[in-house]
Amino acid sequence: MKNSSFGAYLLVLLIFATLTCCLDARLQACQPGGKIRGVKPPPGQCNPENDSDCCKQGKMYTTYTCSPPVIGNTKAVLTLNSFQKGGDGGGPSECDNQYHSDDTPVVALSTGWYSGGDRCLNYITISANGRSVKAKVVDECDSTMGCDDEHDYQPPCPNNIVDASKAVWKALGIPEGDWGDYDITWSDA
């Protein structure tokens, strides 16, 4: 009887150690990659449309080369972006070198989730507010760089962002007054 109690104790200890090990490894899998110093945008640069942030002179911004692990329904923050020519998204989308109408459900993903373009032109399912919408991945929300001409003098993207067109926000039925930052989940479609 004593040996079976000891065996059960060891089994519980082994399971706990395994879970602790793996959980710690997962949490450490996406640590900040570094920091960059903000610069003041030249006059006429940095389009603040859709509440986009512009870099601040001397402010330190965290960078990431990764994003949290993608699981069934991955938690993220939905942000608003215009992928149209002249919009706050800057140049054409990275995946297809095209601009996209605000009426088309398209997104840019943080660097880790963008995965070097592996999700380019694939659809993801975004869920919030009791609704879901499919959107095409057309760009990267760069988490490694920012505060320069290429990034429209905007800071690096956090590592948990799904940057979406107005069409996505409308399809989710989110009131316009709440547009900007919104907690969502997403999955590969």
C-alpha cells in the first residue's frame, strides 16, 4: 500500500513538473526582441487616420520578432487600419503589392503571426461581439521596426494585433464609437 501511494505521489509530481516546464517554455517563447527610439515625423508624414499613433521623439518602443502561440481561438487585439491608397496603412499591402478598399474584409497580422508571409492571402476567422467574419491576410503589422519612412513614422506593432479594415469592424457589429482597440479571438479559416 505504501508503494502505491508513493508511486501516485511521484506520478502527480511528474505531471506537475511537465506542465510547469511546458507552460514556462510557452510563456518565454515570445519575449520582447528589443527597443527602438522614436523620432519626430517630418511635416506631413504619419497619417493619424483611424487613431493611428505617430512616433514621439525620444520615446522607447518595444519590438518583437514573435507573437503568442496560435491555438484554436487565439486572443488578440483588433485595431483599425485603412488599406486604401492614401490611408494610414502606408504603401500597398505586402502580400500582393495592392491597395484594398475599406469595404473589403482584409487584415494585417503582427510579425510572429504573419510568419514571414506564410499566411499571405489566406483567410482567418475573427470572432467578437457574438459574431464572426472571415478576412484575408494581406499585410504584416511590423512588430520589429517602426518610426521611419517605410512605416509611416508609426511605432512598431505590438505582438498580438489583428489590424483590420472597416469592413471587418462592421461585420462584427462593433459600434463605431468602440472602434480602435477591441479584444477578439481569431483562428486560421
